[in-house]
Amino acid sequence: MSDRLLSALDEVKALPIITIGSIVEHIEGEALLILSLVAILPFMQPIPIPGLSSLLGLIVLMQGIGLTFWGKPFLTKKMKEAQISHERFEVIQNAAKKFSKFTAKISAFKHPMANTRLCQIFCGISIIISAAFLSLPLPIPLSNFIPALSIFLICIGLLEEDLVLILCGHGIAATVIWMAIFSYHLIRDQLQAWF
């Protein structure tokens, strides 16, 4: 996570009223990546969470669409107006500082190509694919973890401009496509067996 993100969070903290819209304005291009990371954190474990995955998967899917078509967050008016207390924001800010230390450790291959618009479009497509699969309420082991890992690596790769992390995220997104095909055949076979 970049130093400019942390300085933007300091600016937000000084605002009298903090909303998701004001956070997005100050963080700018990195806002959709941060929103996606926050939304996938509950799924960074192997146990599926079907009810929660549909809602949070949809939020990440919206950010993938925003990244692909506009290069900025895709939020509803209600989401932008949602307020966050200063106490809660301080918790978010402290978590961002700790998380930035972690991302700096795993990111070692910075490349200017990771910051191009073409790279963002491809990353947005992979996020959309992974988030769509994450949204499905499937009772299959790792059905939440694998797409969440893909989104995690792509978002961290874009934040840190690390091409290797981005490519790993795309590789896992390809696995997600294979899982979708496998799930389709599994569900189809089960339905045929019932009827």
C-alpha cells in the first residue's frame, strides 16, 4: 500500500463528517482496490460463507466493473452517503497502516507496466470473473477462498505495482473459470439424476 494512500487517510480523518464518498474522493484510484480488499477479507479462509458471499461478492463485482470501464469505484448513491464515525475510521486507518507493512513484504517485483490502463482493464475482467463466482452460494470447499485469493493478489499487485502478484492473481482467476465449468457439470449431472 503506497505512502500516498496513508497520507490521504490522514486527510480524511481531519474531515468533520466522514462518508464512504469522501474516502473515495481522497483515496482516488486506489479506493476501489481498498473496497475490494475489505469485502474479500472474510473469505480468506477455506470454509464457505454462502449468505455473506452473495452480498460482498456483488460489491467486489461492482468494483471490477468500475476498474474495467472507468478506472474508478462504482458505487450507488446510498453507498457514497453512508457515514463512518471517527472512532471506526481510526480502526480502519490503523488496519491500513499494519496492512501496508504486510504488502510491502510480499511485493518485490515492481514494474511500470502494472500501472497502465490496459493492465487495469485485464485486472478488472479477472476481478469480475472471480467476484461473480464468489457471489454464487455453492456448498463446495474452497469455493469462496480461491476467487477471494485471486482478487486479493490482483488488488495488492495493483496497489504495489507488482506485476508478478497480478499474474498470479490472473492464474488463479483461470482456475476460477475451470471451477465454474466443473460446478456447472456437477449441478447438471445432479439435476439429471433427480429427474
